[in-house]
Amino acid sequence: MTTLHQEHSTHSHTHGPDCGHTEVPHGDHVDYAHDGHLHREHGGHWDECEPAGHSAHDGHDHQHGENCGHSAVAHGDHLDYLHDGHRHAAHDGHWDDH
């Protein structure tokens, strides 16, 4: 799965540890959940950090939801759950890695 490089050109807010948005570890960087999507710093500007494609998390027996112990992050029309350094989203009876 790859991440598209799509600059968020109208983004004047600077994210950081005290900006008030949820930090989401993602590979070698940190995304910030903002207005239902994820931003990452890249080369002096902010990019949308969204997965391209579909990647099922096979063998994931844990069911995320209210009181599951993992942080929920609003992402578009659903919630992602932060788990083991990545995001899980419900999809057709299984969990996707984001």
C-alpha cells in the first residue's frame, strides 16, 4: 500500500505536540487528525496522508469500539482506532490497516 502525495495547500495551521489535534503514529512520521482527515509535514508544507488501496489486517481478532482501550480518531465518515502504531478501520467484516 502506498500513500499519495497530495499537498494540503490551504492549510495555515501548524501541527505539533501542543496543537490540540490527535497525533497518529504512521510509519516513519506522525500524522495529525484534523477535520476528519490526516495531515503530515512534508518539505515545509502539509500533505494529506491517506492510504491508496485496501489492505486487510489478517488475523485481527480484537474488536474495536467504545471501551476497547484504543484511541478512536475521526476519519472521514468512520472512526479509525490506533493500535500497535497504525490505524484500523472496520471494512466488510474485517479490519483494514491504514
